[in-house]
Amino acid sequence: MRVLGRNRKDNRGLSLIELIVVIAIMGVLVGVLSPMFIKYVDRSRKSKDVYTAAQIAKAVNIAFVEHPEVYEAFCD
């Protein structure tokens, strides 16, 4: 029983060296993963822009179909 009590008192958490090692590992992971994350963000922005352009094209086509006189004036 005394051994268990002694272990609980000695267990104070992470030492400074362990904390530095954990921070270093996190830094390496961030350094490796951040370029991939930036690629995914760029791809999502591009796909959002393509979707927006397609919606604008649809709206213009619908407007020309509903108002052919505007289309004729636009083409002249």
C-alpha cells in the first residue's frame, strides 16, 4: 500500500524535457501538414469560383430567354 501512495505523490505531470519534445513534434507536424492544407483551401476556393461563374452564366441565359429583345440589343 505504501508503494501506491508514494507513486501518486511522485507523479507531478510532464517534465520540462517532455513538454519541449511534445512541442517539437507538434511543430514538425504543423510544418509538414500546412502545405497540404493550403492546397485544399486553394482547391475549394477555385471550385467555389467555378460554381459561382456557372450560376452567373445560368442567370444570364435565363434573362436572355425571358427577354429576347435584350439579347438582340446585346448582340448588335
